[in-house]
Amino acid sequence: MISQLLETINSKYPLSSRGSAGFDGIKVKGMTFNISSYEAEGLGHVSTMQSKGFFGLMQMDTLIITPIDTDLPIYSYDRIKAMGNDKLYIEVYDTVINKPSFAPMDRIKEKYNDLPKISLGKQWYDDIRLPQTATYSGKRTDSDRFDSMALEYMKAFISINGAAIEDQEAKNSKTAYYVDGLLSNGGPATDVFLKAIGKERTTTLFKEVLF
């Protein structure tokens, strides 16, 4: 699915590799993380993180879009498959100055309204998590529809034309609020890296590779 999502982004915003700053192949708690980052021309920064562990019984995929060149929100795709279960988290964070219409995404979210939803509970970033966030938890039997939803949602996202950024400092500040918040407040994925490689290297990973 990661390759299909990247192809979708590349169809509008040409991708070029930016490397992984030495983090590709890092091993954390029995999991090997394959990490890549890309420059998306006209959009901003894209990163991917794919990992497998426990003899292939667990697979985790992440794709993050951090718009820098156009005024769109941060888009985060996470997929976790383990022990016959499948979870799909698409979270959208308000880092925009002039909010565009999200109608294309709303239509896709409504189309898949029957998928098994999951609540992520109260989080420190609730104030910037947009209603276009979509989170589901199901079984392997749901995987094909999860795949379809994720691909259509990405197509809807990149179909939105964000405004030209007139105040780059303000845009950067909104992005930094979320990234710095992850490092300060933690979270399931953030905490794993903080414990394994420390605050300094985790900060480098987040600020130079993932976002």
C-alpha cells in the first residue's frame, strides 16, 4: 500500500529521494524500520516508515505528508497488522493558514461510513486534529476495503489545491507546534523511539527525516 500511496502523490507532486539520515534499517524492540524521505515538488516533505517483527506476525506502515510549499494540513497514514487484526489510522492536522475545502475527502469518508471505526480517545493534539481524520479497527477480512479507502482518501487529499503560502514563518510555526508537541508530550510511536535511541536522536529523526 505504501508504494501505491507514493505513486498517487507522485502523479501530482513529483517525488525525489532525500534519504534517511542514517536511520534506515534501525532496529527497535525486535522490529526493523525501513525509513525513507522524499521531496514532493510543489507540496513539501513526504516520509515513509515500514517495519516488520515477531517473525512476520506484526507489520506497521507509516506515511507522512508535511506540506511546506502549499497550504495544506499534515496528513498521516498508519497501518498496523498483527495477529489477524488490521488497524487503519488516517489523521489530518490543522497546520494551515487559509483552510481549503475538504469536500473531496468528506465524500470518501462518507462512502466508507460502514467501516468499523475506532476512537483514539483524548489526545494532547485534539485542538488541531481535523474532522477529516478517519480511524478504523477491523480484521484481515476488512483489509481490502481498508486498502481501497486509504487509496481513495489519498487521491482526494492531493486533489485539493491549497493556497500559495504568503507567510512562511506562520506556516512553519504551525508545523513546529505539532512536531515539537509529539516530542514533548509523547505518544505510542514517539515513546518507543525516545526509550530506544534517546531524545536527541529521536528529535533528529522527527525533524530531519519524518517531518
